[in-house]
Amino acid sequence: MAVPIHVAYVDGAPPRWSDAVLSGVADAFPNPVRAVPLPVDLTPSLVPSRGQHHATLVLATLLRHRPDTGAKILGIVAVDLFIPVLTFVFGQAQFDGPSAVVSTYRLRPEFYGMPSDEGLLVERVIKECVHELGHAFGLAHCAAYECVMHASTAVDSVDLKGAAFCRRCAGALEARGGA
Amino acid sequence: MSERRILIVDDELSVRSSLEGWFREDGFQVESAADGQAGLRAMAHGPFDIVLLDLKMPGMDGIALQKRIREIDPRATIIILTAYASVETAVEALKLGAYDYVTKPVDPDDLANLVRNALRSRALAEENVRLKQKVSELAPAEPILAVSPKMLHVLEMVRTVAETDSSVVIRGESGTGKELLARAIHAQSARRFFPLVAVNAGSLPETLLESELFGHEKGAYTGAQYRRKGKIELADGGTLFLDEIGDVTPKTQVDLLRVLETRRFTRLGGNQEISSDFRLVCATHTNLEQLMQEGRFREDLFYRINVFSIDVPPLRERPEDILPLTAFFVEKYARAMGKPALTVSADAEAVLLGHRWPGNVRELENAVERAMVVGRGPEIGVRDLPVTAQNGAADGPQPRSLEALEKEHIGRVLGECSGNVTRAARILGIDRATLYNKLRRYGLRR
């Protein structure tokens, strides 16, 4: 049976576009996708000297609050995430593991001085959610620029790629039980 | 495509695990180490496409570690990573050959670009090595110029033996072009698309020759800091040219015999048997049969390598080749030096023909090269030739024909008379018509 995917808005109430993200993820994965309430406190993962949240600690929190141990859990947060060696990350996943997290902080057009654009934000959040879940299903980065598994280290490269897996990644995902 | 490999050396666990995850998602096979010693141990599992080094670590710091890594793998692509931005240390790291230097925390886009560029640069360097190797394999062998019946017979034997896979021994004096013939055999054989690997057994002491031939494992002896493939392994599919086979010591003769019988060997200090499919071409200036009788060359090895034997005659036994070879070398060096091709004066030709050439074709080539350097006029004259060629007769008593002596003498006198036939005839004590006849016969006038 396909592994269920749980999607949780971790810090605060789900935004009004949460259903759009849910259906975007469901479009990419044939696995059952459902929203789960997960009101957890992210304060312990905050590193005051950087003013950012440690992505690995957020993943650990998600794992502790996972409602179903057989499922993959994807957390969506509004705070800025980092891993120690990098200035920031859009998201992080346990490679071939149960949890993944995506931050909307640097996906918002306002972060780059652009006017608010909810459609664009939702598009970016869906791509990053699918991307991090891909890693959680054991997929590495893909060289095809249009594939959702293409590495994105800046927001313009998120905009360039699609929200779907290329044929090669889709095949690899199926082989790994992601479908 | 094989998986890309990265080694991360950093004393901070959180940095190591972050980078491990980041690079694993990028499709790398990742190894990490917490300090310099562990990093050096990890290098034994190399090679790595990229080595990421923290600059400040307890014990061995990044700069010291970088030096050690370079000794183990001189082609390693090293990126220095540090929390302490310091121009001095950055410059030092770059001087030691680091690819680049970044400070933590690094922008993910910068790190991704850095790694992509480092991989591209490494791939280009590797491609460059591969292409150079390919070009040398595909380049036509240097032509062997010969008009003498003796040398034409040698070339016929080269053609015949090239089609087979038999071992060949090329015998001849120093400078007769034995390596050129070995290359011609390789270039005309079915193995021509694989490497020809040359080893000069005469120039290396026993232990170095063994290491050169069989390769060695890391730590096989003092100074063996990393694994190295031997020439036998590198010649797989191609030809191994072993020059001065007569100088090989008895121990190496035994080891060589074993490889020739089984086509298998182990690297020095190693246990793993390696096979190599190569064709052996040997060369020697010594009399192997005599060495065998004196007990200095193994009989079984002699018969194993001497399946086909080619004797290259010395240049003095084929004087017909001297002038065509001279013309060939004049053109070769004219092209290399960007000079017009000079002609060779009649008296210079006579000197060239009269010399004994103890150093054979190599000596002739050197003489022509020197003449091309010092020559000023439109033709190479006697004074442009090196002293050894001008004073060929001073080399000692030489068996030479009266004709050769006459030709050389006429050429010299004509040169001294600046080509004036009447004056030359008077000095030689013969009439002009006789001198003209002799000049025509010896080809001294064009």
C-alpha cells in the first residue's frame, strides 16, 4: 500500500491557500495526501544569534509529533530556516526518511521587494513541498531544469522549474514506493 | 555516469551532518571526517571529486591537511571552508593549490555554483589528459626514412612482425632508432588504438625499475604515499617497449618471466593479482647470447622474448641513407625553427658521407640541428658542422673505401676553393674534365 503523506501547517493557523497546496502535492504523488493539525512550538529551534530556525531541529520536532509512524510528514512553516553551514534553506528533508519541512519565508515575493502575489507564492510552495517530499522518498537532485527535483538555491530557479517530476524521476519514485 | 564523490572534513558535527545531507540530496556519495587524521584515513577510500576542508580544526589545521592531501592525490579539487575570514590564510590556501575558499555560513547559491564550477574544471582537466593520451595513440608514428637495401629489409621485417602478436627483440647500436622501430611496430599492429608504454631498463636501479614496471600499493616502501599503477598495467591492450633489456637484473628477469608466462602480476606491497594483455617489444645494444653464455641473462627469458629478432644496421654500414636523412632533418628543423630549408653544400655532403657516425642517426640529427642553428647562409657548409663530423677521420682507424676517401677529399678541396673547379683541379693534380667526371660520379655538383 502507498505510504500516506501528512501535511501540517506548523506555526499558526493554516492560510487560506492551504487547500491549493494540498491539491498541488496530491497532483504530484498518487499517495493519499491529507492535512493534519500539528500546533507545535518552534521556539526551541530558534537560534537567536542568527534570528533563524534550525531546520534539522524543526524536522526533529515534526518527527516527535508525527501522528502516524508509517507515514511521511511534511511541515510548512512561515519562519526562516537554516542549516549551520548555509545562510538559509528553502526546505529540508530526511533523505529517504519520514520527514520534510518547507519554509514560506523566502518564497514570498515581498521578501525580494516585490508586490505580494498569492498565486506565485502558492506555486512556489507547491514546488518546494513536492521537491522536499521527493528527497524524503529517496530522490536526489535532477539535472533536468524543468523537473521539480532540479536543485533550487535561489527563488528564480524555483520559478523556472515545473511542479511535476520528469519521466526519469517519476520512474525512480515509482520504484521506491512513492507511487 | 559514475557517482560523484565528496569528502567533508570539519570538526563541527552540525556542519558535517548539514553538508552530508545537502550533498547527498545533490546525488553525491559523501564521506566525512571530524579531524585531519580521520581525513587522511578517508583519503585511502579515494579518489574524491571534491574535498571540502575546514580551515580551523584542533590538531592538524586545514592548511597542513591540504598539503598532505596534495601529496596523496595531487589532482584533488580542494575547497576551503572556514568560519574565520582571513585574507592571509585564503591566499595561502590558494597558493597551495586550493580551488577556492568560502566563509561559513555560505549562500547556498554560491556553494552550488562553486561546486558546479569545480566539477566542470576537474572534468575539463581529466578530459584534457584523456585527449592528449588519445592524440598520442592516434598520431602517426614518425616516418622512418630509408633508401638503403639493408634498412628497407628492416622495414619489411617490421611490417611482417607488426601483424603478429609475437615478442620482438630489436638489436642495434645506440642511436640507430630502435625505439622508432618499436613505435612503428605498435603503429602498424592491431594494438595501435591502445597505449605504447616505454620503459628504459638501463636508466633505473632494480627497485625503481620493479616499481615502474609493476606499480606499488600505498606504503609498499618509504615514500610510497599513494597507490601507483605500473607500466605493465598501463600497457593493457597495447605494447610495452622495454629498452635496454640486457641491463635488467637477475631478480627482475625472474619477475618479468613470470608476467610473460601468466600475464598476471601483483603491485609491490599488494596481494591482488592484476592481469594485463600486452605485447612486448624489447631493445638492446648488447649481445644477449653472450650475456646468456656468461650466465648474466636467463635462457628461459631469452627464448620467451626473442621470438622475432630485428637487427638494425649502424649508419656507417648504410651510407646511402646519410644524405636523404640529412635532407629530412634539415626540413624538420627548418620547420621547427621557422627558417627556410637550407641546402647542404657539396663539400659538407662529402664530410657527412665520410664520417663514421659512431652515434648513428641520433648523432647525424644532432649535427644537422646544430648546423641549422649556427648556419647563416643559404646553404650548410663544412664550418657549420660540429667538430666531430668535420674531423671524422680523427675518430680512429676506420675501414673505409678508397672511393669514400676520394669523394671526401674532393669535396673538401672544392670547399676550400669556394667551388672553383679549375683551382681545385690544379690542387688535386688532375685536369678539369677528370674532376668534372668525378664530381658527377660522386654527386657533388648539382
